[in-house]
Amino acid sequence: MPRPLRLDPPGTWHHVMNRGARRQTVFLDRRDHVNFLELLGDVENRFGVEVHLFCLVGNHFHALVRSRDGRISEAMKFVSERFTRWFNDRHGFDGPIFRSRFHSETVSDDAHHRWLFRYIHRNARDAGWLGPLAAFPWSSLGGYLNVETGFPSVSWLRTDFFLELFDHDRARMLKFLSDDASRPDAANEPPPQPTSAFETSDDSLTGWVIGHALDQWGLTMAEMLQAPRGTCSEARMAVALVLVDRLCVRTSMVASELTLAGPSSCRSLLKRARKRSEASPEFTRAVQELTERTRPLTELAA
């Protein structure tokens, strides 16, 4: 059965999103985030697609874009294909990293725009971010509030529409963002869109911890998963300990992310890791360091 045509008349607004194949993490570290944003920032020059909002969260992303020339499919194909090739070359993988072509929903009124401004930026909480939302380094909110977040310039971000929508009142923006979305006076706003397939819980935690472990041990994802002994095995045991013992992530989820046979294999890995902790002060210190790196998540799960 042929895929339905994507409606994209010139000037259409789209809420676009995609997530990793098999719910696996697609943004493992800073370089992955930065590369994706550089590609996203190139779509206006290449395809006339303006980027107004974005948030990258572990295994998925959201963006609000306006397609001036009706080329949204070309733009998102460019981002997906270029990022996939770069990601696979860097991490030693092959094949698709996103589960399908991107999903999109058209946006047609100001109430829907306002709702998306809140919804997309609040996705930072899926990554376990406990600080101010404006300081989250992988969303567009810092660009609106002139907050230094530590990632490269997003001068390509189109802020004019939402600044106008909020009367150039950044304090009003922040208040709207922090207000309860279920408050009675929100009745005139559209209900949440059917994006539950893109919302995360345990899978966000696993990607966050794995990314820190790769950085701590100086590994690629492929190296950690494919090599059974030595440094790679140590990193994998530490990840399992932090996720299960500190963050209470399900063993089935950890087994899936670490490509183990199933929950029983994860429990066996944990048993070896706990014995290693008892016998090796060096390994214990490494686990403590990984725990400290992911301290905000530990506090969130407590």
C-alpha cells in the first residue's frame, strides 16, 4: 500500500518528530547533539524550511518548522540521512538509526502554537533535566531568552514569530512555560497531540547514563556492546549497576539497550558487577564517578 502524501502547501507549519529505531538512543553525547543541530540549522538555506522550536531528548527529537516552499520532506530526509551516515561512521554502526520516516502534524492556529511552545520545551524533563528549562543545552528556549547554554550558536533559529506571539515579553514566556498545562483557562488550547509514542521514561534514563559512560571510558557504543572483556565489559557492568540499583530502571529495558539476551542475562551481568565492586576498589570508584555524572537523574528517581 503506498504511503499517503504529506500535505505541505507553501507556508505550512509542521510539528515534526522522530525517534530511534527500537527506541534506542540516537544522541549519545555532545558531538551527536551538535552535529544534528548543525544539520537542522542548514535546512532553511537549502530548502526554505524555517526552524522555530526544537528539543533533542535522548532517543527522539521534536521541532516546529515552517515550510515556505513546500519542501518539508526533502528537508527532513536531508537531516535524517546525513545524520545517520555521520552517526554510524562515528559509532561503528550500520543501518537506519531512526525507526521510520519522520512524523509530522500540521499546525494552524495561535493556540496550537502556544501549546507546542510549552510542550516541546518541557521535553527537557524527559532527559532528567532538573535545572531551569532555559538552561537545557539541547532545546531552543535558551535562544528565546538569551541564555548561554554552552552549545554552538543557533543564529539560524527563527524567534520572531513567538516573540511577537508573546508581545516580546520574555517574562510572560517563562510564566506560560511554567503554568500547569491542565489549568482551567487552558480549555481553549488544543489537547495534547497523539505523541505518546515519542514520550520516554526509562529509555531516556538509559540513553543519558550510557552516553556518560561512553565519555568516561572513552568508548564508542559499538565498542562497549561488542567486546565482551576488559574496559568495555567494565563500562557495561557500571551502566547496569547505575541504571538498576540507583535509578530502578527495569532489567528488561537495560537488557534491550545493552543488547543482552533478556532480563535474566541482565541479572547475571549485575551479579558479576556486584562481585567486581566488592573485589575492586578501582571499579567501585568508577561506578561512583558515573553515579556523580548522572546525579540529577539519581535525585529525580529517588
